[in-house]
Amino acid sequence: MKWTDVQEIAIALAEKHSDVDPRGIRFTDLYNWVRDLEGFDDDPKRSGEKILEAIQAAWIEEVE
């Protein structure tokens, strides 16, 4: 999984952190949680605010 796999990441986060409301998550936590996902193997430096925003938005959509 890479940073650009936004939908796949959102699904994995929704499953792994089903008790979390993605609207209130801090980007530092989101960044760490994505990096900790099984199958994630992208360069940590390739992330940025835009990617994290897209992941958060997809996660919100996933849980609604």
C-alpha cells in the first residue's frame, strides 16, 4: 500500500480503528496509524498535508 492508495487506506483504518471518529483525529496520529497499517510500505517522506486530508475525507466517507 502506498500513500496514494487513499481509498484502500481509508478502509483499512475504518476496520482497524472502528471506535475512532475520523473527524477529530490529529494528522500526527493519522500519519502514524497509516504507517502502522499492515501492507503499508511507502516512503514516510512522501506524505503531506494534502494526502492526509484526502485519507481523512475518504475515511469519513467510509464510516458514514
